[in-house]
Amino acid sequence: MPLPTVAIVGRPNVGKSSLFNRLLGKRMAIVDETPRLTRDRLYGICEWAGRRFQIVDTGGLTFEADEPLLMQVRRQVEKAIQEADLILFVVDARGGISPEDADVAQLLRESNRPVLLVANKVDHPSATPSIYEFYKLGLGDPIPISALHGVGINDLLEEVVTLLPARSEEVVEEGISVAIVGRPNVGKSSFVNAILQEERVLVDESPGTTRDAVDTSLQRDGQRLVLIDTAGLKRKARVTGDIERYSMLRTLRAIERAEISALLVDASTGVTNQDRHIAGEILSRGKAMVIVVNKWDLVSRSPRGTEAAVSQVREELRGVDFAPILFVSAKKGWGIPEFFQTIFRVAQAYETRIGTGPLNRVIEEAQAAYAPPATSGRGVRIYYATQPETKPPTIVLFVNNPDWMPEQYLRYLEHRLRQAFPLEGTPIRFKLRARRPGRS
């Protein structure tokens, strides 16, 4: 059985994301004074009194606006309400009841879901009387809290676990974590929605629609994956304001915690300097990589990429030639099955462990075919190799002098290893250790 789900709902700027972060005990959602900062549904796991449950942060509910983006936010909130076992309706105790609070209350009554009315921003017991007017909403006793200062959170959690349905809790498998990354407006959120075949994350023509890193779990061919949609990575010089800076940090953290990064490139504009920079960020963190050329339908009538297009991407993204290249169209659904197949292959390569015997045979054959070049009469000698780590595969070479190893010879060894073993999509790291001849 899945974990019980608790959705946090309310009008804009009442402190929903602050409460979400407080319940999780970490800063997962971006918090700022800017209204309507949260747009997508964000998920996290909370544990209290021996019960584990899933929390969903949602965007601020508005009913008057007819802007397409705000309408998408409302649909995301409605989906969260539909899947919730319990709803935390957050109101601003300092601001009092607003017409939007009344509209949200009506929507929640119609949902037939149990609701806890949470009066936030009660920073001191003397402010508690101000919450009494919220009885007018007809949703029971308001629970006074301060998400910012942690006041009343224990009492709120006691109420939550009391109302949660009794059910066995699933053991959540880790799964393959895939960060969908790229510069702004290359179609990351559209690609995630195409994979999931639902409107999971917001899509809009304006850059910067996605601000948080949004995790979504799914099953495919018997395997569990976690897709992480991220904000577009800009060059540091073009990042302005706290929100963009937080979004950039969330994206970099998503790359850190994911095993694989799918780097989306816009087929209509080609590879840019920023694409190369992002590839470097992924590579520097030792993460597996898949290059996804999106919007292929804008440049070709065929869903398949050409050899010339592959060669061009390879030429423009040097240094990550181990990464497979896919051509997709989120709009038309091209390349989605191939994406999953490639992710599974790359995930397996990322955790590949090569036996010591086969590894040393390849290294010996490589040296026999092409000995390391000598510099000033000093040549490096490789005595032995072993692989102590995976994710990424890390090869330790025991040599006479690590300082004598040319970088180009390591690239040669990497090429020979890739020819011999299934290592598509994963970087290979080398570590050099000094050892005297004959020492075991």
C-alpha cells in the first residue's frame, strides 16, 4: 500500500512552503516573500510518532485570474487535493480571512476530504485570539502555528497522525534517479510530462516557469525511476535575484543527488556555450549522462536523428563523448521508449564492477599495444589495476611514479576499457598509487 498523503493547500503567500520545509526538517521548497512562488507539486516524506506519510506542497490557489500559467497552478492543486488523504488548509492569522480563503474553504468542503485548518504566523501566544474569526470558514478549530519559528508544529503533527488512515506503509525502493537538466526553455518540463503522459509539471513559453526541483516517481518495465525536473541553468553572470539564485542551487543539488543527468539541448538552436558549461557541471560531479536533443520535430520530419546530426553534437560537446545521444520531441512523443532503454543501460554501466582479472588483462594488452610515452627518459610503468568503487566506476592504477603518467595515456586507457566493457554513459575515474616493483 502507498504511504498516506497530506496536501498543504491555501491562497498565495500564507506560508505553505515554510510549513512544508518545517515538517520535512529541511529546506526543500524555495521560500520568499514573492507571491505565487511555488507552482508545481512538491513531495516529501515526514515521520512522526512512528507513522510515515507523504507531504505535498502546492501553489497558491487563485480563482479570479484567467492567466494560463495560474490556471495550470490551480489544476496542480486540484490534483493534489484529489490524491490526498488529509488536507492542511493554511491561512494567515495576521491577515485575517480574505475572500480567497472563503473560496478555498468551499472547494475543500466539496472535495469530501478531511481538513485541518492551520492558522499560520502565530508567532506568540498573545496572538492566538486573532485566529477565532477563522471559525467562520466552517472547517473546525483552527490550529495556531508558526512555520517560521516552529511554534505549534508538534500539536499539528499529533492531529495529523490521528486523522491519517490506518494502512500498511510501503517500503520505498530507491530506484534510478534521473535529473532533467538544461538551460532555460529547452523543454525540460514538457519532456517530463511526455514521459509521464500527464500534466505533472507546469509548462509555459516564458523562461523560468520551473523554480523548484520537482521529483516524480514512476515504474517502467519493472523498474522504479525518480525523474527530477529542474529549473533552467543560466550563466552565473545572468542570474539575478534570490529566487533565480535559489533555483540554480536547487538544480545543482539535483545533479548531485541524481545518478544520471539527462542534458536537454534545443535542436532548433543547437549546442550553446551554456550547454557545454552544464555538461561540465555534470562531469565534474562524476555523474552518468545522456544527451537529449529535444524539439527534433522542428528540424526534421523523421523521428530518428541523422549521423551528421550526431557527429555535430559530438563535435560541439567534446569531453563527454561517452554519453549516448538521443533525438526526441516532447511535443510529438518521439524517442520516449528509446529514452527509457538508454537510461536502463546507462544506470547499469554506472554501477558496473569489473573483475580484477579481466581488468588487468585489458590494461596489460593496452600497454603491449601502446606503451606509455617517456618524458625526459622517464617512463611510467603500470604494475596492477583494481576497481574499488562504482557510481562512477573508479580504477586504481598502481604505478612506479604517478607524476609521470601523461593525461593523454589515461584517455587511451579509458578508450580501451570502453571497448572491452559495457560502460556507455558513465564517466570513468582513475586514481594513481605509487608502488615499488615486486611489492604485493
